[in-house]
Amino acid sequence: MRIAAKALATQLKKGLAPLYAVHGPEALVALEAADRIRAAAKAKGFVEREVFVAEPGVDWGRLDAAASNLSLFANQRLVEIRVPGGKPGVEGGRAIEAWCRKLSGDTITLVTLPELEWQQMKSGWFGALDAAGTVVEAKPIAREELAEWLAERLSRQGQKASIETLEWLADRVEGNLLAARQEVEKLALLLPAGEVTLDAIRDAVTDVSRFERDGLLEAIHAGDASRIARIVPSLKAEGEALPLLLWTMSEEIRKLMAVAAGQRPRGWSSPDAAAVLNKTARRHTAESFGHLLLRAHRIDRMIKGVETGDPWDNILQLSLELAGRAALVRDAA
């Protein structure tokens, strides 16, 4: 059975499945879903816990041995199988399928996976997980769902807020679920139980502009023009320092130019980051990079007051062009 993470709490109240597989793109949602499963298993007496991590070069025979050992004892155990890369390989796939055939009432299995590609979800091992228990998908919280998500978390700590207040908070933390959780938890420490007003929240929450800067870069690399068009005005409303924002954008342009030239740029932190930079760099040519640098130079002059023009409008133009969405905007250069 496959369910969304938001339906997990209801499913757990009906009873425990012998196996749960949690996967999806939203790390916080996946983490909290796994925590819910662990807590439910512990409450039902599955207090012993064994963890098998499928790292590169792992001996999958250990998993088969664990299955044999479990059958010799009556202790109720939670066995976690973590596949951080999402690709167990041929041997691992067979081991997972074999594990699914040996499930018993004395064992609850929790399999944790990252976001999976459709080919992986068509594999035999994933099909075995699906058939043996409950597959929980950790989907991102959409913007239209975020206010409700915030309200539910406030309710857990004995607080509530008007829809206007919830929407204001949602606008501040959109695109960063971890920041949203941190802000809500902070309200429990700073404000009493009951109704929390917009003025009180404005005074209590932190400046999340640094998260929004990161969110802007994510939206640029994703080519998400609508999200870019929301984040830039939000940064302006929050009083983001234009020189810092322009520096962030200019550094990203230089990284992309280095990638396009076959060089290793500063900030090359992981293979995933490299893949993102390569994908965005392929949207551009030497001519378009020159145009981006020219616009950044003109924005700098606007900020210093030596050239006319609205720097925020041009930041939006620069962001959209960097995302490869130049056709959506009026050329202001």
C-alpha cells in the first residue's frame, strides 16, 4: 500500500504494518515520518532496534543473517534498513526481496530511502517492499498547503493563529521546511499558549532572509520563474541588503562560467552540487554570460546611485535570465 506522509498518523492508529518504506524528496517530512514509525513501534513493545546501512561495498549477506537470527528469538524488534543512495544494486535488490519474504510478527521493518527515480520504483525490490507493507512518500509541502501545515504544528504546542497570520508566516518560510519548523518551535518558547497574533509573531520570528537567498538560488537552478518572482519581492520586503544579494548572484554566475569552461569552481561541495551547476551552465552561452555580468555591473552602479534604474527590478530580471527564463521578462539592459 502506498500513502502520503500526511496520512501516516491515521494509518498508525489503525495498527502497525510489518514493514514501512519511506522515500521522497522532502527530507524533513521523511525524517519525521520515520520518527513516527519508530515511536509507534516502541509503544507497541518493539523496543529493541537493529540498523543495517547499505553503504557502498556493504555485505548484504549480513542482512540475510539478521533475518535468520531474528527467527531464533521471540523478542520484538525494529529493524531499520537504510539505503541512502537509493540504489541497492543487484545483490542488494535480491537481499531486500528475500527479507520481504521472511517477515514475521516479531519484527517491524523500516526501510529509509531518498527520492527515487521512476525506474527504481519499477524495480523488483521496490515492488517487494510495496507488496509487503506500507510505502510512505515524503512529498514537498506545496505553498497552498503550508498554512495548514503550520497550523497543525502550532496546535501540537497549544497555539493557534488566524489565517492572515499563517499566510504571513508561510510567505516568509516558503521553500525551506526546516526554517518553518524552527520558527514554529521558537514561538512555543517565546509566546504563551493560545492565540498568537501577527504582531507578536513579527516580533518573535528570526530573519530568514538567508534561507530565502538560498531558496532564490534553488529556484534559479530549477528554472522556476514563478517562485523567483515571489522570492525577490519577499527579500525586498524583508529589507535584504542589496550589495550582499548582488554578491551572492555574481558569485553564482562566476561558478557557472567556470563550469562552462571545464574548470572546478569555488564552492564545488559535492557531486550533486556539480550536477546542478552543470545543468544550469548548459542553458547559457558565452554571449549570455557576458550579458549577465553586464547587468550585474549596472545593478551595482544603481545601488551606488551612479546610474538610474530600480535595482530590485533588475535583480528580478537577472534572476530570471540566469534561470534561462529571459523570454519571460522585458529586457532592461
